[in-house]
Amino acid sequence: MSGDETGGPSAEADVKREAIRAGAVLAGIAAVEDIDRFAPPGHRPGDILRGARSVVVTAGGQPTRGSWHPGSARPQASVGYNRSIAGNSAYRVAHYVEDRFGYRAMPCPSGQVAGHYPYASLKLMAEMAGLGTRSMAGGVILNETYGLLYFGAALTTMPLQADGPLATPVCPDQACIRQWEKKGTTPCLEACPTCLSGQLEDGRIGWMEYRQDLCFPRAQTTAMDSFQKLLLAAMAESDEERRKMIVCGSHFTRAVRSLAYSAELSAQCFECLRRCPVGRRRRHELK
Amino acid sequence: MPQPISADLYNRYRDLVLPLTNATQRYEPGMPHRGLTDAEIAAELGVTEAVAREIRCVAELESVDIACYFEADGWKEARFGGAEPGETGG
Ligand code: SF4
Ligand code: SF4
């Protein structure tokens, strides 16, 4: 689908441009067979859209550069991540592929299928679409220009030329390699030793381990899990006054607000990436 | 519609399930890096996929003490400490 006899833009360029028009900052294309090499049965594109052959991955909704300069940690966690932009652009792309090219398409559900498990890994899709590479900071995908990004995806039966994974890893940055050589740590490992551990080898990630279970209360402090746990605590509390303190207290109030309005939901707590040098230039070029 | 499972069933398998999941994620470039799916956990333990899913979902919530949620804001503000983004100090 990449050739175009009329000399017009290729289907791939056309689809990506539509993603950008819909608000994404970047878009890339992954081949389903590349994703299937890593994704387990039940969590593959073809499990979500039968016959899926390509995935158009959209990126956006990242913190503004100013959001990295808050007066305290909480405001960034409240506004740092807009989960609708990448998803909306993927939705638009899915319709566009159907209307313009006549292939089936559907947005990949971005939520969890059950508990903490997603329908499919958007990180893996982004990686296979060449939008960035895994990082020491919990495996989030870092993009050379933007640093941290969030992703949406449109699955389609349309065969598209895939961008494929990047040949050169974005993480670790040169500054992190120097820090590793001097001090045996990196900014992200230093920031969050509870959740993160790992090793650089020859200037590359040797291994990285991420404790998602320990990250959850910090990254999702007032999100769904917090609500469920406080609800259970309140139900188990026999003393009416103490029950009131749980349900009317500030933490439960924020958790309830998270359910009603996502401003209290965060993608992560940002501390592991606050000193990450990837994307630093963009963040510092504004006054 | 998923059925809640019995506390007995949950207690029997809880500690076996979490280490199999994505609760701890390891990444080594070029290596497979993922926890087991509910279907794979079920096969490992000899239970149905639906039972494995229920055990995992409850265990994910139960494994973290509620105190960690209360302490999280304090940790983040302390960690934040006015750091300049992207300045590694390295
Ligand atoms: S998001 Fe927060 S808790 Fe999670 S790994 Fe990063 S610094 Fe640690
Ligand atoms: S600080 Fe950023 S670039 Fe450096 S090792 Fe951590 S995630 Fe990678």
C-alpha cells in the first residue's frame, strides 16, 4: 500500500496525516506479526479485530513542557496526562481507514480487560511502530524528541507498510550512561528504588525490573484501586464516627472525584522521569 | 457474568498467582518479557481461566496495604523537592 501511481501521498502517509489532524503529535504503523511475536494469545490485535493486519499507533496527550515545572508534584499528576487525545485520534483514524480505503478498522480499547491487565499492550504497539523504545523507568516508551508520550491505536485489516521498531534505543541517554559509569545509578533508578531496579551494560539497558504493584499506590494514588480499598475499609468499620472519617475524608473524596472526573487520575507519578534527560531540550526551550 | 469465587478457593491460590502476573515486570532486550495471561495461570494451577482471573484481580488489590495509598502524596512531594526536569546531576 505504500506505492501510489498518481504520485500522491502513500496510504501510510495519508493515514498518519489524519492522525495528526485529529490531535496526535506523532503516528506510526506496526505490523500485527511483529506485535504477535511478543504479545500472548488473548491479547493480540487479531483477538480484538478479527483479521487485523496493521496497527496505526497515535501518540499525544503528554504533559505540556510547562507541566514539568510545577510548584509541587500534585498539579502535574492532575493535568499531566490527557488520556483522550491519543484515543480520539485513533478513533478518527479508524473511521478514516474505513471511509477512505474500505478496510475494517476499530480503535484498540485502551482500558483494562480485567484488574490490572490491559486488552493489549499499547506500549508494545508503540514500540513496534517505531515511536520510541522501552526505558529503565518501568519500561515506559520514551521518544527521542518528546520523552514521555501516551498512545492510542487503530487496528485495521488493511495491509500497511510498517515502520517497525527503532534500531537505536532512546534510553539510556548519554548523560545517564555517564552517571551510571560514575555512580552505578541513573536518574530514574535513583528516583524510585522501591519500584525500579536494573543495570546498564555497555551503554545499553542490560536488564530492568519494575514493580507495578508497588508503583500503583503512587502512580494511581486516588484512582480505582484506592476507591475500592477505602470502600472496603469503610464497610468493615463498625464505628459510625470512624466510618464517617473515612468516607468524608480528603482521600476518599479525591477517589470519588476520580471516578466522576478523571482530573485526579494519573498515568504515573512522574518522579522517575522528572530528571530523565530524554526530551530535555524541548522542555527547556520555552521561557 | 463473572462469578465471585469463594474465600477458600482464593486463599488457596492467592500467593501462587501474584508471582506469575505482571505485578513484577522484567525487561531484558530481545527476551520475552511478560507475566502470564489468565489462561496461562489457569493452566499452571489447574483451575479455570475465570477462576484465575478472579484470584488475580482480588490479589492485585489486596497485596498493597492501604497505608501505601495514604503515604503516596507525601513521598511524591518529598521526592519532587524542587527538582529541575532533565538535570541528571550526572
Ligand atoms: S511512576 Fe512513580 S512510583 Fe511508579 S516507577 Fe515512576 S516514580 Fe516510581
Ligand atoms: S533517566 Fe530516562 S534516559 Fe536515563 S536511564 Fe532513566 S529512563 Fe532512561
